[in-house]
Amino acid sequence: MNMLIALVKRNTKLFFKDKGTFLTALITPLILLVLFISFLGNVYRDSFQSIIPEGIEIEKGWIEGFVGGWLFSSLFATSCVTVAFCANMIMVQDKVTSSRADLTIAPVKSSILALSYYISSCFITLIICYTVFIIGLIYLAIVGWYLSIADVLLTILDIFLLVLFGTALSSIINSFLQTQGQIVAVSTVVSAFYGFICGAYMPISQFSKGIQSFVSFLPGTYGTGLLRNHLMGGVLDEMKHNHIPDQLIEALQDGFDQHIYCLGHSVSIASMYTIVIATVVVLIGIYVGLHVWFRKKK
């Protein structure tokens, strides 16, 4: 245990010591935040209003609160994964500088070394994501706050689980990379592709039936669904209390991915948590197994 703690501290200090890497990891979600608010905000305000039938009055605060929740759920759905790739650069950097060889010569188990990279990357990613989360809460408080304490706490849990997932996924992929250029290239591809397939850039309901079926089998989709429910649920509850028709609420939930469907059936929030947690456990097991296999192979 002492060896694990020492390695985690060492990896974390190395990351924050490299100001360029740290700033890149921090600025990336902040840039996405600005882009989402500046460009996608108006798109989804229009989409929200297009669903509202004539004769029903919708308060501006409801629109802003709903759109803000959708944008921030999209932001965290992608950032928890993409930031993890930046935080995991220490593992590749150790290969480049041959520090990894020095660590493997020392009496350190492969499983301990693998977990040290994983835990330090999780810690770094959580710091960055929760920092952005605080900024997001301030923005929602300004434009339209409808979150309960339970919503905030559950969103914190959702971000934590998605960071565990994103770090495990990046750790597996980074295990096969040998240079800084490779990890930068992979991070760029993941940033562009993952946001699309998890429904962060546009609602899954707007995809073709084939793509909808495909993404319904991806665990990241359910992480996005959890964030949607907890960041957008409060404003929908407020609309219900003000006698907005249930049919309209259902249309908004289906149109903006509060409801996730798999094989034609709506997936419950409990099932979403089960899928994400089970995926994290499996990915961590694969990652540690890869490190042990690599060392035996050498």
C-alpha cells in the first residue's frame, strides 16, 4: 500500500509540474464550455421552442434552465473521457523517458504500477472536471436554477463514475502507445468521435435508427443519460407543477435524451448506473491484466 501511495503521488506531481499539459487539460473543457454556450445554445433553444405547441406559455427561465442543463450534461459527458486521456500522458511519458523501465526493475508489482497510473489519472481528471462543474453551477444560477440538492449530489456521482470509466478506457488504449505524438493523435480522434457517439453534440433521437441501435449498446450513452436526467430533471418537474401537459414533457424527455431506449425499451436510471459501474469494473480488470501480461511477455 505504501508503494502504491508513493507512486500515485509521484505521477500526480509529475503531471502538475508540466504546466503545458495541465493547462491543456484544463483549457479543453473550458473551450468546449464557451463553444457550447455561444453556438449550440441558440440551436437548442430553437429546438426546445419548436416542440412547444401554440397556446402554451413557456417561461424564459425554463428554457434557459433546460438548455443550460442539456449543454452541461453534454460537456461533462465528453470531458470526463477526453480530459482523462490528457491526465494519462504520464504513463506514455514514462515509456518515452525510460522511467518505466527503471520502475519495472525495482521490486514493484505490475498490478501496483498499473493502479498507480490509474488512480493518479482519476484524481487529476476529477480535479479538472469538478472545477468546471463549479463554473457550470454558477452559470445555471445566473440563467435559471432548478436543481435540487439531490440533483447536484447525483451529478457529482455521475461525473465521478464517468471519470472512472474515461480513465479506464484511456488507460487501456494508452497501454499500447509508445510516443507523445501517438497519444496526441489518439486524444484528438477520441475528442471528435466520442462526443458524437455518446450523444453529446446532438440528441441521439436525431440519429438514424441504425446509429441509435448502435449507440444504445455503448456504456458512454448511459453515462450521458444519467447526466441528462439529473441536470434537466429539475426544470421539467417545475414545468409539471405549473400544469404543462404530460405529453409535452414526454416529448421533451424523448427529444433531448432523458429517456434512453435499448431494443425498443426505455432504460431505467438504476439500469444506467448498473451498466456504467459494471463497465468500469470490467475495463479496470482488462487494464491491470494487460500490464501483468506485458511484464510477463518481457
